[in-house]
Amino acid sequence: MTATLAKGAALTPETWADFVARLHHDCVGEGVARHYTADATFLVEKRVRRIVPEEYADGRQIGLDGHSEPPEEFFADLEEADQAALNEAAGGSFLEADNYDMAEALTKLHPDATLWHYVEDWEFVCQHLTRDAADAFIKRKGHDYPDGLRVNVDATLYSWELNTIKAPILSGQIGFIKAEPAPKEVP
């Protein structure tokens, strides 16, 4: 494994050089073609599902025993006899039933199950200067976000402080200088 700031390595001349190379790739090099802005910052976002009324929903889930899944997965996990019973209770195909009939069938056969409707949103988790760092975060912490994470590229066009610092890093005006320890004072 290569030591890199993106994966938590210490700041050294080597990790600084690697960081500058990755920053160059993402902000003025070949990586710009992937996200179409030289003023890039990489936002890690988590998927969030919010319960909403049916008419505003992007999808639906069946919740049971603290776990929820799409109706298709819920149905597929059932024994054949339970599938047949749900189809009968729904007046045909459970999976093709409208929301009312699906909810009624669930109430009859699985009273603890709930049918709920959701919209899917993405919320900010953290921000990175390079794509590699954002990807490394997802690899390291993805298990903490069971609904998923993604990298969203945002433009820092009007983030004057960030761009003012980033430009001299890319041009070499700001670089790594190993500081010498302060001399000990003699009393």
C-alpha cells in the first residue's frame, strides 16, 4: 500500500508530493474531464430515504422487524406458500397490486409489516480536495452508511480562500518544508 494522505498517512515530503500530484490530476490534469471543472471539491454524501405520502414517493418499502426492503425482495424471501397467500390476499399478484391492496394483504398475513413510501435524498457527510481521498473515505467508512455513499463533485468557483490556497500549491509556491525542532532554552 502506498503511503498517502488520502488514507491517513503522516505528512512527509513523499505524501505531500503524492497529494500535490493527485490535486494536479483532479484540478488541472486529466481528471478534470471526469467532472468538468478545474475548481473541484469532492463531497461525500449519504443516501437518505424520507417517508412521504404516496403521491410524492419515489419508491416504496416493506418494513418488518427493524429491517426494510423493496416489496420485490420481501416477496422473494418468502416461502412459496406465503407468496401464494399474499397473492390471494391482494386479489391477484401481490407485486402488481396497488398500494392499498398491497397494504391490506400485508395487514392480513403479516400484521407487524408496514408498507411505507419514500423520497430519496443525498446529504453531505464530508469534503475532500481530491477524488482519491473521497473514494478512500467511502472504502474505509462505507459500512457505517448502509443506505450507501457517493462522491458528488462541487465547483469551488466562488470559494476564494480555498482557491487562493490551492493555486500556489499547484504552482509550487506553497510546498513541504520540514520544520526543525525549536531549540531548547537554557534557564
